[in-house]
Amino acid sequence: MGSSYLDLSEFLLLSSDQVSSDDPIEDRGRYNNPKDQNLKRPRQSNEEEPRSSKGKINVILGGSKLCRDTISAIKKHRRNVLLKANLGEEIDFQSASISFDEEETCHLERPHDDALVITLDVANFEVSRILIDTGSSVDLIFLGTLERMGISRADIVGPPSPLVAFTSESAMSLGTIKLPVLAKNVSKIVDFVVFDKPAAYNIILGTPWIYQMKAVPSTYHQCIKFPTPSGVETIRGSQEASRTKNKTSFAWSAADMPGIDPSIICHKLNVDPSFKPVKQKRRKLGVERAKAVNDEVDKLLKIGSIREVQYPEWVANTVVVKKKNGKDRVCIDFTDLNKACPKDSFPLPHIDRLVESTAGNELLTFMDAFSGYNQIMMDPEDQEKTSFITDRGTYCYKVMPFGLKNAGATYQRLVNKMFHEHLGKTMEVYIDDMLVKSLRKEDHIKHLEECFEILNRYQMKLNPAKCTFGVPSGEFLGYIVTKRGIEANPNQINAFLNMPSPKNFKEVQVLTGRIAALNRFISRSTDKSLPFYQILKGNKGFLWDEKCEEAFGQLKAYLTTPPVLSKPEVDEKLYSARERGEPEVELPPVKRRKSKKNNKEPDVLPETIIESEPVIEDDHPEPDLEPNEHPEPEPRVFHEIDQIPAKDWGADWREP
């Protein structure tokens, strides 16, 4: 195989006394008796063969399907080859000669170093992404390919055999299977070794098939040629297919998820034994909702995510809700079960800090796991506790379902274990939302390769519809992150700008909720939104007066050009102030930049990313004080900011 893929051959290093690669052909005729177990070549004298001062490295053999890798098996195979040569076995020299021409590369993208990847007919299936590998001593097919072809695992025969990579790492195959391979009307029965591991290819055709076809591959010309009764045929490779990597890292359907190995992690409920099991009474559903539940059950049964169960102690009902796209989502009401489960103390990351750490990167990649929770298995002892009832029967989950208490903590524990070496450096992960970041765009491919290597190792699958690769900005956890900094989500901005004036308490609550979502982007947000909170204060009647309408209009005008939150530079001064008047409002630290608009608010900095020296700013002139003179404090005073501990404080005075 090529260097881009592990060679699954078994290797054996032979000494020069056993098999030498430079045996002269004319000497082999001396071995006339293949049954002689003591055949030895006569050693040449020092006069006949002067000792060379050069070192010697013997060839590496082994892994051939024609003989085992023991010394005796290799010697026996060699004697058989010599016997056939002595008997004068007939050789067909009538085949047309095979040659390659430079003109055959005209259609290729050059320069290239692409592997030779072709498409063939295998067992009446058109199979793409077949690697032609002259370094592989076996023809390999992967279990996932067989499953997609509808071939049963029971058809695999023979004992498992070890496959050893060039790094000496070994793995056991599942056995072998014979399948017909059709190449340009030439059909051969190929004895495939079956391997159950994720791979970039569906099939790997090694030297056995190449020899059987008398084929000559050329990666430079991106084709393989072989003789047929009608002449030399050519199968051309696909450069695009050879450059496609990590396709198996994505799940195109729920059936493509093998799940995380339970030995790595599985979800345990840890039910408090003092709670009595609850069997919810079955609720009646409408015709459309009942159909949605039955369809979901059929899908989950087909992919093996649920199983039927009898006499469960815990039983929950199904709940059907509408998604944003109008489709039905089937959920399970685990309210009673969740009450019996203590809260997992495993901490989830702070969203603010995750978002802030993504600012200032040149390239970002946003990824989302495919039905992330369902990729983690339930502990077998707790599966029946997830039982739910339908019109057709009672079922329980074999995978971790949505809606369970502590499911998020279990998933975060998994991703922390997977990406612990990269978190905070080149990756940020919040449950099933993953982000790869690069301060320099030249490093982004490397960072992606590191991420996908881990994904493939743990067999975690991504949702291709929710992944965005190599972009300068994007949405992460509800915020827009760019190289400049953090920006407000346009959807949240538009929702606020398009909102009419509230007409009751409930609409005021919606208004204050939307303000809270945008709070970090609104300078003096408490001051600006104070009239709305006063409406909700106490048990007074609803009154939307001119003061409220004016504040509402000012907020809308302000959010038409919201600020960008950015990181401070090293040794840059930050400013903080307290607003005079009642009520007093503390302003967050900011850094001042030159702007074409003099009235533009300075960019507000997130408090958790401040690394520069804070400076308290006052809009009064510097006082001209005599020694021992202590004037009365002004309404606006210096104020210490608790969020920035252990800092040296200074003060700048400026004219109001």
C-alpha cells in the first residue's frame, strides 16, 4: 500500500542464510529433487566472492496468500516454484504488450500525488472508492461495505487471521468471503479478507487481484491496464475520489452510526432507590400524532436504537411536538424518571468563555454530531428504565435518548475525554457543538486532520447538513464569532427590531427576555431598559407610557448598529466608569478606539477576557488640591471592579 494507508500485510525479516534476494537464476537449476530436505547452496570461496565493505539489508517478505509466514512454509513454496520451472510449465506469451503514454495524463490535474481509486462491479453492485494498492498482499473488503451490499455476516467463512501493519500493530480479521469482481467484461472470483474497521475506502485490491488480472497499474497515469481476448483494456481512476477523505466520518442516515464503544462510555441513570417506580397511564393521541409515533418506532427498531420490553417498572408516554420546519418530533416524557435521578456534578463549560475564546481566529470550522446523544449506549441495567408506551407496545432505549437528566453531562464527559489535548487551543466543544479554530489559516488543515483522526478513532459521526468548513465567521452557541470579535446574532437583532410595542405584561416579559439575550451588546443596558422592569415591579396595573415608548425606540435605534466585542491587546489601557445620578449604573471595562463617528459607543469588552491594565475614567477635570485638602466626593466616584482582581489601578482625568 501507499504511505497514506496502513499496509495490512504480515512481515517477516529473513536472514541471508535462509532466503537471499540476489540468488542467481542459473543456480536454481541445481535443485532437481524437491523432496530433499537438506538442500544447501555451495558457498563460494573468498577468491570467488571478495568480501564487500558495504553493509547489507535483506528483503522483507511475508503476508502472501500463497504461503504462510513460517520459514518452512516459505522454503516449501520456493521448492514448488523451482519444480514448476524445471518441468517447463507453459507460459502464455501471446498477450498484447502493455504500455503507457504521456498523452494519457493530459486530462489529469497536475502535478498530483493521488492514489489510484477506481469503480468496479462487485457481486452485481457498482462499488466506488476501490483502492488499487500494490503494497497490499491481501484483497480487503470492509464489513460496512458488505452490510451496504446486503450480504450477511454469516456468509463470512474461515477462521479470523491477524493483519499486521507496517508499524507492527496487529488486528484480527473476521474471516474471508469469495465475491465476483467484474472489470471490463473480465470476471474473477476474489477471495476477500473481511475487516471490521472504519476506512477511507470500500475495498482494497492488492497484489493477488492484480496478479490474477495480469494488470499493470500506474498512479502517475491514474489508470490500470490488463490484457483481454480483445486486447488491452484500461480502467481510469478518479482523482476526485482519491482526494476525498474522512467521508466515513459523516452519518448520512441513522443507520450510519455504529455508536461509541461502551467500554469508553455509556450512560448510567443512578436512580435513587428511595423513589418508587412510576408507570404513566397511556395518553390518547390523535391520528396524525399516533402515526408519527409509529413511524418513529419503526425507524428506531430498524436501526437498533430501541427494543421491545415486557413488564418494565418505569413507563413513560410519548410527546409529539412541532419542529421549526413543520415536521413532527417524537419525544419521551421522562419527568418522573428524572426526578428520581440525582444531578450529575460534572461541570458544563461556560458558554461566554467558549465564545470569547473563538474571537480573533482567521479560519473556523463548525461541526455538529449526528443525533449526538444517540451515539452513546445506555447501560444494559438501565435500559428498561427508559421504557415508553405506544399503541403497538412497550419499548426501551438501547442508546441514550434525548430528554434524560444528566445526558448533557455524559456527552460533555465524552468529548472532554476525546479532545482534551486540543480544548482551548485549536478546538472548543460544548456538548455536541464542536468548533475548530486557527489563528493562521495555513494551520487550519492540520488542525482539522487532528480533529478527524480523533473522530474516526472513537467512531463519532457528524451531521453533514450542520457542518461548515474553513470560514472566517459563523454562529457558535447563539453568537456570531469573527476575526474582529463577537457580534450579536442577526436573528435576535431582527426579532427585537420587528417587535411591536407591548400591550400586556406577557409581552413585556418577552421584551425583557430579548433584551437579556442581547445584554452584553447593549451599553448601559440596565439604564436603557429600566422603564420596562418598573412595569413588572410590584402588583401595579399595566401602563405603557411615553417614557416606556421612548426607551423602546432608543433601544431599537441603538441595536441598528450594535458594537463588536473584541479582545484587548497586550498592555492596552481599559477604561471603566460609574454613571452619575440615580440609579447609579456601573459601566463595563472598555477600550477606546479612533472612529469616524465621534458619537459612536466604544467597543465593550467581555469581562472574562480582560488581560490589560484597567483604568478608571472620570469626566471631571483633575482637581487642584492643596496638601491635606479633602474635598467632598462628587456624585461620580472611583469604583473598584470585582471582576478584575489583582490588577494595578490607575486613573485618567478628562474634561466632561
